[in-house]
Amino acid sequence: MTTREETEKLDEQDPLAPLRDLFDLPVGTIYLDGNSLGALPRATAARVQQVVAEEWGRDLIGSWNSAGWIDLPHRVGDKIARLVGAGPGELVVADSTSVNVYKVLKAALAIAAEEAPERTVIVSERTNFPTDLYVAQSVAREHGCELVLIDPGEDPADRLDERVAVLLLTHVNYRTGAMWDLAAVTEQAHARGVLTVWDLCHSAGAVPVDLTGAGADFAIGCGYKFLNGGPGAPAYVWVSPRHADRFAQPLSGWMGHAAPFAFTTDYEPAPGIGRYVSGTPGVLATAALECGVDTLLAAEPYGGLAALRRKSLELTRLFADLVEDRVGGFDLESPRDDDARGSQVCLTRTEGAYEIVQALIARGVIGDFRAGQDGLPDILRFGVTPLYTRFVDVWDAVEHLRQVMESDEWRDERWAQRLAVT
Ligand SMILES: *Cc1c(COP(=O)(O)O)cnc(C)c1O
């Protein structure tokens, strides 16, 4: 059985250990929620200060040209593209994930309507992140489409008949950390004439993704989770070069126009992915996002995402094993199989999941709680971020969990008070 000393040894031998210094982490906190809000990079505060004081304060509107603000969605997009197997000029930073789900679903349905008008079904999964489902419901209403949801354990391929236009899946499930085989599912979908939209919110920066290799159609994802872009950071959208020029996305704003400063009356989409930008980019937030993305690119000399992925799997495996060996009383909801698991460990328990998470947070171990729905259990989530999570952090987190359970500390009524954000 592993000891604390052994986990300290693993940290000493960890080639990625120096990357932790890229972050400004509070002392005494074990942060296991980078899958919900990535930690603050050290570079961000100074960079945002510089954008505020110099680019905005001193250079004022001239910074759209002199500081390259106008290219920011593309510049940062090209950096994110390197993390998801997309080429330069194929991915832009824009809006929120929710808004981008709308754009790409509409574009996918437009392609389907042209190529195969009999296809009027969107397939997604019941346990998809709710915003994806809510937007899909609204798009389905607009188009008179049917939205079909597969249940956990179901193979999407079984539902992809000749009526289906689009398959909308989240690569790594937010509740369970279960990961689809993006290439295999995309291939099955294409074999049945179905377009794919992949939500990479819990993948980009956490697991290697190869959109080009998989021949995927559309992808979207958010900037504030594993990309460390800060609360409410802008999201991104990728469209395969096969499709990018074919349709003007529905939120056809002036920043996605071929010549925004021509101020013409009629919309003419910018070539390629540029049309997926709608309005003026949030410069401060995008500058912060760039600092977050740079922390991941800083891992390239250390083996990049492949090395981060190896460490992430070691961390999540260690976490699950330690809970089983030293605590007990929890069911593991995240997959044991490395190939099917993202960068988080999810535990379930019939009683007290919320209270246990709160008791841990009070001890400085920050994970989170996701309420069960439709007969699914409540979940305790612990995300690992190999850029800064240490092996000893996993040991200490599980030791805190052991103490919280053994002492019945979680039963204290203080922890039952539900907060607005869980
Ligand atoms: C976090 C997350 C979102 C968030 O969408 P926002 O528009 O940023 O609120 C969407 N989808 C998935 C799968 C997520 O994990």
C-alpha cells in the first residue's frame, strides 16, 4: 500500500513539477476543482494590469491596431488549436460555450438540410451538461427537429439511423469523467451520414484531442476550466475547414463580417472560421485567457499534453485506489479504465455527498458536488490538474476525507446549508 512518503518521492521525481510555479496557489489549500475553474496563473495579474494601464489607459482606442486587439480571438484561438489537434486559422475565441453550441448546431443543421433534408433528428445524451441540452432543445424547436437523448451505457451508434442529422456529445462527461472515443464515435457517425458536434469543455488542456485526425465536424469548449482563463473566460469554436466556409452562422454580427470597417448594409461573412466571431471581443478577458493557455503551452518542452495526460491518469488512479484502501464507503463513478477516464475522480454515496464536500472545503480541500437527477446519484467531484496537482496533494486530500468520515464531522449541521453555487 502507498505511503505519504512514497507520494512525496513521486513529486521529487516528477519532471512536470516545475510547472506548478506558473500558478499563484493559496498556501494550505489543496485545489481539486480546476475542472470547474482553473487556478490563477502567476502571469495573469500583471498582464491584465498591462492591458488596462498601457493598452487601454495610455494608448486608448489605438490599441485595436497597435496592441493587436482586433486579432486577439484568432491569436488565442491558434494557441488553443494546438491543444485540440486543429490547424492555425481554424479555431476562434468567442462568446460563451452556450452561445457557441447554438452557432454550430444551427450550422450543422443547415448542412444537413442541404444534403439530406429527411434528416431532422439531433441525438445527444441525457447526462450531457444541461446548457448543451437546453440550447439543443431550443434549436430543435426552431427547426421542428426532434431531440433524442441516449441513456448512460447506451451506444450512440445504435441511435444513428437515417433520420439523424447531428450527434452532439460532450467528450468528457462533467458528472462522471467518462470519456468517449472521439475518433471512433466520429467515424461511426460519419459512416451513418451524421455530423458530429463535440463539446470539449472538460477535455481541452486535460486530455489530448485530435480533431483533425478524427475528421470531426464541429467543436466548442470553454476557457475557464482546464485552460485556466479565469471566471467567465470566453469560449472557443472550431469548425472543420470542410464546413467553415459553407454557412454563415446565425449570429452574424459585424465582427464576423468580411470587412467590418466597411460598414456596409448587408452581411458578407468573413472567410473561414472568422465568421464565427459575432461581436466585439472582450479584450481584458481574452488577454487573461491567453495567460491561461500559455501555462499549457509551457508544458510543451516537458512532453506537452501527452506527459500531462500520463500524470493526470497516475493522479486519478492514485486517488481512487487510496479512497478504496483507506476510506471505503464510496462508489467510484468515474471509469477505472484509463482510456475511458478524463481528468477527474467522481465518487458517489447514498448519503451526505454535499455535506462531505463542504466539510472538506472547510479543511482546505476544494472539490465540488453535483446533484443527482433523473435517478442518477449525487456526485463528489475531484478534478486533478497535472500542471499543479501534486501526488502528495492526493494523499493529503484522501487523508482529510478519511478523517471527515471517521469522525462523522460531515454530519455537523453547518455543512447541510446549500449554497447558491455547489
Ligand atoms: C462548463 C460547461 C459548459 C459551460 O457553458 P457556459 O456557456 O460557459 O456557461 C458547457 N458545456 C459543458 C459540457 C461544460 O462542461
